Amino acid sequence: MSQAVVLRGADCRLYISGNEYPEVQSINFTVDYGEQEIYGIDSPYPQEIAVTRISVQGQVSGVSVKLKGGLQGHDIRTTIDKILHHPYTSLRIKDRHSDKDIFWLPQMKVTNETFSVNAKGVATVTFNFKGIIPYFPLDMNGQ
């Protein structure tokens, strides 16, 4: 009989645009499947629940490393003068031991970035993202 193993943060690796983002300290994301109730005429109860629009958004927090160029150095953001033509990037979370995907977002864009420096602390970078079509392991296996 197999034993369940809990996934830990140390077991995860984050890849953005196919390159590992080692500065990450945390990642949070929400997939809203957009399921809404459909009501009949003069009905107080929904008749069914239907999918409307699926959205993905999240936040990545990490440390800032000297001379790395921040998000631009990792090709997560482009220079400000090329922002209209910047292509999507991808986001992938993998299991460090098995190299299997935990989550894959093939198209995403960073919507905002926060840089924080404390007098006696570590400089951190936090960015929010929005994405298109989230894939979890069973989505990719076709099961």
C-alpha cells in the first residue's frame, strides 16, 4: 500500500520562460473557473451551474539579487519602451525530485511589480501576474 507524501515548498522549483527563477520565496495563484448559477424566469433557485470565463492570477515573491537585472534580467518583463510588443511568458512549477509538472501556465504576463527594501532587511521583489489556460498534471496527461 502506498503512503501519501506531503508536498513541501522545498520540493518545488519555479520556471519562468523556461528558465529557473531561483530567487523565489513564495508563489500564490488562484484559478477562478468562472462557474455561475443560471436561473430560470421568476425562479429563486438556480437550474444549473455553467462555466463562463476562466481566469488565472497570482503573486510571486522573492529576494532581489545584485547585478541580476531583476525581472528584466530574467526576461519576465521587457524594457518600458517595448512593453506594447512584449510576448507572453510561461510559468511552470515542477517537483524537484521527480521533475514532474505540478502546474503549468503557458501564457502569462506580469501586471505589477513591487520592490521593497528595509533598513536592516533583505531587498525583495514581488510581482503579480495574470495568465491564460492553467494546466495541472491530469490536464497534461490526458486522463
